[in-house]
Amino acid sequence: MRAERHEHAGAETRDFSIPGGCILCGGDLEVRMGPSGACSFCSACRWLSRPHMRRGDEGVEVIHPAGLLA
Ligand SMILES: [Zn+2]
């Protein structure tokens, strides 16, 4: 059980996961959206990234900047 609490006026934190969203191993990507941007984490290969989030017609798009591959 995760119990994190961040008190920021007007800030909204949302967590969601993208099945197969990891571009490294194809595992499920957990994405956390916070006031300072989005953070993604793959529990399979432990890849951390800060993708760009964009709201499109089909929902939220996650865009990984190029050049992050190790
Ligand atoms: Zn992965």
C-alpha cells in the first residue's frame, strides 16, 4: 500500500500504467503525473524516464524524447 501525500495547492497527481509501454523491454510502464511533470518507471527493467505528456483526442499520449537509450 502506498501512502504518499503531497500538499500543493491546485496540484494534481495521477498515477496510471501503460501496458507494454516500456520502449526498452516492452514491460508495463508506470507513469506518475505530478506538478513538475511526468515520471515513468518500468518495474521490469527499472528504466526511469521523464516523458513528455500530451493530451490528444484519444487520451493522454506519452512521448519519450529520443536519445535516452543507454
Ligand atoms: Zn522495461
